[in-house]
Amino acid sequence: MSHVLEIRQLTKKFGDFVAVDNMSLNVREGEIFGFLGANGAGKSTTINMIASLLRVTKGEINLLGKNIEKHSKFAKMNIGIVPQDIAIYEDMTAYENVRFFAGLYGLRGSLLRERTEEALEFVGLGDKSKSYPKNFSGGMKRRLNIACAIAHRPKLIIMDEPTVGIDPHSRNYILNSVRKLNDMGCTIIYTSHYMEEVEEICTRIAIVDHGKVIAEGSKEQLKAIITDTKEIWIGIRTDEPLNLQALKAIAGVTAVLQEENTIKIVSKAEINNLNRIIQQLIKDQVEIRSVEEQAPNLETVFLTLTGRNLRD
Amino acid sequence: MNIWNIAVKEIKSSLREKRTFMFMLALPLILMLILGSALSNAFDDTRTVGDMRLLYKSDGTNEQVSTGWHAFITAIENEGVEVVQAGPGTDGNEEVRADRYTGYAVVSDDGIEFYGSSKNAIGSNILAGMLTVFADRYSLASAAYQVDPETALATITTAGQNDEFIRETTLHPNKKPRSIDYYAMAMTTMIGLYAMINASYLFSGERTNKTAIRLMAAPVSKGAIFTGKVIGCTVINLFFVLVVFLVSKFVFQADWGNHYGMVILVLLTEVVLAVSLGLGISFLFKGEGIRAINNIFTQVASFAGGAYFPIDQSGGFISLLSNFSPLHWVNTGLMQIIYTDNPTGAWFAITMNVSFATAFIIFSVFTVRRREGAFV
């Protein structure tokens, strides 16, 4: 399978701060590629370099075999970007928004009109083409945000958190749209803070931390990294932040994280340390409501590898 | 083509913005009407430019020059200009500086040197205009003298008898700005300056809308985006200015003189200056800083530039401050076009506008080229 995107030893520095550190990865044609990282991991900086919004400090990015810095126009013509923030003009109708942005990609006349209508139909806004986005729900705005990125039929679509803050119906619509775009031959880079979305639609995933890819592969390959790992969720009465240092010191524990009134503990599977964990919590006067052992999932993988939650 | 798309998008967006319409059209027209009506008496009683005093010194030995000069003096005295010959030891320049005379002319065989009062710009321009016509006529006659001395001499000595100097250059005796005339001009130029507010949000607005990322991700150069936006902003603001100008002329019957082309050229360069100034501010400041600078600058510049009432140019802090307001030089230029019938008098304003605009545009272009990311 050929590579749509090749990133080679990519580095981006802002002064002394290294945002992306010698990163290499490939995105294959026809993939929905999950790009995961906590805030500040270097994910957005990488996406911005792929979209030619930021200059590369070192290394190279090739799109369809061409260096994006040397062939900037070619790269831009073949990339569609769905930004995390809704990027549309409120004072222009849905049709005018899509038409304006598609027009920037060189589409003209009847072709421009056809592609604009097609993109709006695709996201389910065909009947709202003359409406102004200020009258749209959050989900409809998100869909229009996608329409503006696909009317020029890019080979690679970068979707940066396309489902943030929307209702389940719109979320399902968008996830189905992503699958349909993929079926139509688009390669997609998908970032999200919702691990279940990534598990549901991505064919391959890269986990980024401190500007580096720390794991890459299919869901199964990533889960295989942690076959010797178990995840214990302990429900507690309080959602006040607790000092969890003592838990981290228990033999076998590799990561501890509190999410409101749940403590998530990642531990080596072969070490039976549940009793010690519970004893420590009782000693710390933490009121326990429930204890359950979770089957390892991508969340566990992420927590194990980064020590952080994806939503951090 | 993308430049055109972007410019059209800017124009459409502005035309759909009701607040912009209110601010750029309704506000100046209402103010024009209110101030023009409320202050009509004050203007009609006080705006006279009749007290012009010319001090001169004649060093010429040439009889033709002397004859012509005296004919000229007689002619302009008939039009109400008081002409006084400087006594020995009189420092003419100092007399003008002290505002005792509108202008000081030194006549010699080589020509006329004129020193005009900056405190009475209109009066001194009128005198300068008269002197220019005299000098031109004299030069012509001198050339003719080589061929036909008698006719040439007659031309010089009879010049001015039919008010020829005056007819060509003077402020028409009955042509004084009424309050509606003044405020038509002042409000139109004030709205031209307000283009800087729209311009300052040209790029920062894309940042706020989050659309900058989409523009930058498209296969369009920064230069095309910049040019398209600047053209769109300039066109729409010039449109607002022209609407105010036309309504004031045809509805309020304001006097804009006879040189409409020149008036529009001055207004165009003012809008270009305001747009480039707004751009400069948007790249120098961020967020609330842009709003604060806009508010302060437009208000101070409007006040000092005479948007709300004419500024006394006889000295003092406000008079000094007014020199730094673009409205001051724009309004002065327009006054010269309208009331001295002297379109070339606006070249100073045009030059100032274009020079500052060029500087701010260069700064903005340099900043855009240097910046990474979503450029704003």
C-alpha cells in the first residue's frame, strides 16, 4: 500500500522549545489514521506543518511523494483541513461559505457550483444552503466546517477534533461521514479526545507524547503492547484531588490517575497488588465505593505509555 | 482571480453588516445635519476671509516690473486687500509671523518672493495665487516685449483693470463656507478616517473567526490574501465616503466646489491612508489593544482635525496637535480646492496621505511575510 503522507525526522522548534522532536511516521493510502496525544504533545504543531501553516525546522514531509515545502501549492490543493475551531463566516450563507473556500482552490463556474452543492448534501445541509450559520446548532456548524474542507475533493483530509461539543446525533452523523469519505477514497488523519471514537473508526493509530511518536500501529497491535498490563478502576466518594504518590509506590503500579471520583490504576498483570492498593486507600481515609478490573483498551495503552489521560 | 474573490467577499461582508452601515453612513449624515443646522449662525457670522493685508518691498529697478507691479497693487486693493509698502528696516517675515500681515512679498527684477502666513492659510494662499498669476502674466509680457514692446507694455499696465488677477485666483467674494458646507466636508473626511477601524479588523477578524487557518491552508499566497482584503476594504470604505459626499451634495446642497475629480482623489488617498493605518495598528497590537488605539486615535484625530468644529490655527496646544491629524491636512486641502478654486492646493494633503500609507503598507507587508502560522 503506498504512502499518502511520509514524515521523516520532523522537528519544530519555537525558540528553545522543541514542540516536535525528530518525529517520523507514515500514513497509508485509504487509512483513517488516528493521531492521539494529550494537550501540548505536539499533535497540532505537526498538523499545522502538514497543512503548511508552520515552517519545518528540520526534517521533511512528503505528500503523495512530493515535499510539501518545495511543492506547497500541490500539497495545499490535495489537503482538506477541518480545524478544531469552527472556521466559517457567520455573515455568509452555508452555500456562500463552501463556495468561497472551494473557490480558493481554483474551482470556477458550474464545477464550483456542483461541488459546493455536493459538499453541502454530503454533510446533510443541502436544504440549509441559504441559511446563515448564526442560526445553526453546534452540530450543524461542525458539519458545515467539514463541507468547507471537502468541496475541492482533497486526497488527504485532516480532521482535528471534529466532534467537540456536539450532540450524539450530530456526532454519529459526522463519524458516518468520515467513513463515507474514506469509502470514497479519501485518506483521513483524525484526532480526537474521545478514545471510543478513535477505536470505532481508525484503522491505524499513532500516539504522540513530548513531540515524539511513542507508539504506532493498528488497535490490536497497540493493545498487544500491554498484554502484561491490567487496569483497575476504583470508585470513590470524593472528587477532590487526592495525593496519590503512595499508590504509585506500590509494586507493579505503573500509572495512577484520578478522574473526578474515579482512580484509574495501571499495573503489571502478574503482580497481585489489589489488596495493598485498597489498604493504602483505607489508610489515606479514602472512602471506596467500587472496585473493578477493566479489560485493557486504547485508553489503558495511552495511560500506560504517557502516564496521562487523553483529555489532559 | 483569488484576489478578486477575497475582495468581493470583504465587500459583501461589509454590506451585510448593519452596524457598519449605521456607523459609516447614518452617523455622519445625522451629525452633518445636526451640526450644520445648529451652528449655522456661528459660521455665517464668523467665517470671513476678507481681512487680507499684504506687506511688500520693491527692490526692482526695471521700469516694466515697477509699472506692472503698481497696476497689480491697484487691482487687488480694489478687491479689498490692504497693501502696505514695508518701511526701511522692517522685517517682513517677522511682521507676518506676528500675524500683522497675511503675506509678505519681495519684488525684484529676478521675480517675486512670497512669505505667507501659516496662521491664515486660506488668506495667504489667495495672495499667493494672485501673485502667481501676476508673475505668469509678467513673464509672458516680457517675452512678448522682445517682439512687440508697445503691446507688451500696454498688456502689463492695463492688467488688473478688469480684475483679471482677482477673477482667476480669488476666493469668490460671496463664497464662504456655510456650516452645512463645513460639516459636509468635515464629516465626510471623518468617515474616511474611520476606515482604519474596519481595516484594523481585516486580519484580526479572521483570527477571531478562526477562519485564518482555512485561508492559510488554501493554495493562495499571503500576498493575494493581503491584496484582496486591502482592495475590498478600500473599495467599501470609499463607497461609504462617496455616499456621504453625494448625499451631502445633492440632498443637503453642500458646496464641494467645482473640482470634483480632485476632491475625490483627496478622499481616495485619505481612505487608503486610513486603511493602511488600521492594518499597521492590527499588526502592532492585539485584541483589546487594537480597539483602544482605534478609539483614542480616531477621536483625537477627529477632534484635532476639525471634525466637530473648526480649529483655530492661531497657536496653542490644540493648534499644534491638529498638525498631526490627517484630517487637518485633508480638510485644509479640500478647503483650498473648494474655496480658493485652486485644485493644486490639495497636493500637500495627497502627498502626505500617500507617503504615510506607503510606510504603513510596507510595515504590514513585512510583518505578514515574516509571521508564521495563521499570519494574524
